Amino acid sequence: MFAVYARSIDAKQPLDGLALGERPEPGKREGWVDVTVRAASLNHHDLWSLRGVGLGQESLPMTLGCDAAGLDEDGNEVVVHSVIGQTGHGVGPKERRSLLTEKYQGTLAEKVSVPAWNVLPKPAELSFEEAACLPTAWLTAYRMLFTNAGVRPGDSVLVQGAGGGVVTAAIVLARAAGLRVYATSRDAGKRERAVELGALAAVEPGARLPERVDAVIETVGAATWSHSVKSLRPGGTLVISGATSGPNPPAAELNRIFFLELRVVGSTMGTKEELQGLLDFCATAGVRPVIDTVLPMDRAREGFEQLERGEVFGKIVLTA
């Protein structure tokens, strides 16, 4: 079958290890099902895999991709939950949690095999391309907002670094849930897009907000950490799921954190139940993922190059 995979690892030139070509179809395994992929989306996780983060040489070649929507073995339209080992279903209760592409082959292929427990019905209201955007970036944003930040309609939230998949999802979901949303970006065009998506204001990183917010959605890390902490009201919550600019901010702002009784919460992906909640929310509230580019899977390299350059607002989707 055709697949997009990592054939080698290079921390400095990750795309040198990207390959497109034939790979074996998934083998049969008790409790697992094959999903024929109709659409899959790219994540920064795929670039990190090519750099060797979470993926070792011993696991190569590895089909990339965490997100997919397609058809199960009975022809049902489904969405794949990409966290394996979360409950033991299909792998045994002692296996640690992992994402597709870390231990098991990913979704950027004609077929992907996952535990039957990891397959959810695709809402008819969503296209395959839209549904394929949800299981990683959008699920991460959903959990950050509604589980870990605990925000409610009428609350305020700052989303750092407009443009990426998680950040774009957070803006759209927060606005749909009745939150007052602020965003930051170094790029004026991306600030304009953030306002178009529902942000009340979009400012340059570090700029003063019109108000201190109830929660901050943080994926940038070192470059925005101080601004995130200073933007919170007393008792507010900072939820972090990534550190694309580095994990070690020059100032930890510990005095402000304890004096204002701020909460700092780490967040990673989400549960199957949260993915179901996200699918239902999108279907019933009319929320749709922001898609930057749709490409056939044999043009995957173009999508990876665009992602690496940072020339993305929303998701890049590959169709099979």
C-alpha cells in the first residue's frame, strides 16, 4: 500500500528522512481493525518524529500520521482515536500510553490498523477532511479549555501564537462556547485571521491585553511564558501542552505564580470520551475545523515543507 513514512531520523534536517512509497499492509491482530483512510491531517508531532523525538532508529521505517477518518471493515464512516494503551483495550492493561507513530504505524497510508476500541463513528455532518483534523490538535485544544482550564461561558481566555493547529482550534472552540478570546501572533496577517475566527483582539506577543484573563492556552513555551503568567487574573489558570520555542523560559515568574495563587496545568492529547464530546460539539454547534490546505497523499512532501516553514493557518489535510 502507499504510505508516507520516516525512513531515517535527522534532528536538524527532518525532511531528509521523509519517504513516500510502498509499505506492507497491516497484519491481522486480535482485537484490532483496519481502517481504510479517506483523509488524514499533519501535526507538528510528525516533524518531531522525523527529528527522533518519541521515535527511535530501531522502530524505522515508521508510517507517520496520528489523525485519520475513513471506513472500517464493515464500511462504516469512522474517526480514529490515536492514543494507544490508554485503557489497555487491544494491547493489555500494562502497556504504557503512546501515540500512533511512536510504537505503532500511523495514519498517512491507504490503511491503518488500530484497536477496535479506538474507532468512533464519524458524524454525518462532518466531511472526512474535517473529521481528520480533530483527533490530535483539536482534541488537545478541547481538553485544554474544557477539562484542564475549566472555563465556562462568559470567561476570558488568551491563546498564544495564532496560526498553529492547536491554537486555531482553541480560538474557534472558545468562541463557540461563549468565551471572550484574545490571541497573539508576530504575523499581522495571522492576527487578522484570528479576529476573523472570533477573537475580540489579536496583539503582538508581549502586548498588554484589555483585561487580565481567566485562562491562558500556552503551546509556545519560553518565548511567551512571562507574558502568559502576567496576563492572568488572580487565581487564573495557565494550561500548557507544548513548548515550540523551548522548554526553559528565562524567567519562571514563581513569585507571581504563588502570590496570585495561579494554577499551572500540563495537558497532553485527550481521552476517547473527550474526542466523542468534541465530535458531538462540532456536529451540533456547527463548529468546523479550519483547514489551510488539502493535498493528495502523494504530494505529502509539499505539506510537510509548508508545515516546517510555519506557513500554515489551521490544518494541512492529505486525502487518499
